[in-house]
Amino acid sequence: MLKLDDVSLYYGRVHALRGISLEVPEGRIVSLLGANGAGKSSTLKVISGLCAPQSGDVRLNGESVQGRSCGDLVKNGVIHCPEGGGFFRSSPWRKIYV
């Protein structure tokens, strides 16, 4: 299970996430929807360990993800492939996405 509890994140002086709380039970597929600038990407960055929250906690199967490497999180099923990340540079479809 993935659980965010009152997570806040700043980029400098910009308050990107304000008290985000959510729970995703094991085996469920969910979508995170919102307008541009609503905090979707920031939420995913906190979950995947790319950004550390200033407050709150992110737990995966009951254990905090803070301080864990991205590689460790991937081994535990957390994968973040941002749009336009260039992960498939040799792909014949790359030109479609660039």
C-alpha cells in the first residue's frame, strides 16, 4: 500500500504541494488528475524519491520512503517515467514524442 500523509513540498519560495494525503491500496490502479500546475508531477516526484517533502510522510507498505534511493524504490515497485524523459533514445518511435 502507498500512503501520503499531509505532504508539503516547496520549490524555493513556491509552495507546490499543500498537505496532500492519499492512500492507494495494494493491487489497485489509480489516476492522478488535475489542471496544469495542480501538483501532479510534484506528487509523483515525492513518491518516487526525486524530491524530499518539507513536511509529511510517504509510506510504501508501511515503511517511510524518505532517505531511500530511487533504485531501492524501483525494486519495491515504484516506477516514475516522466513525459519527455528520453528513456528510449534508440527507439524508432522517439521522433513521435520529441
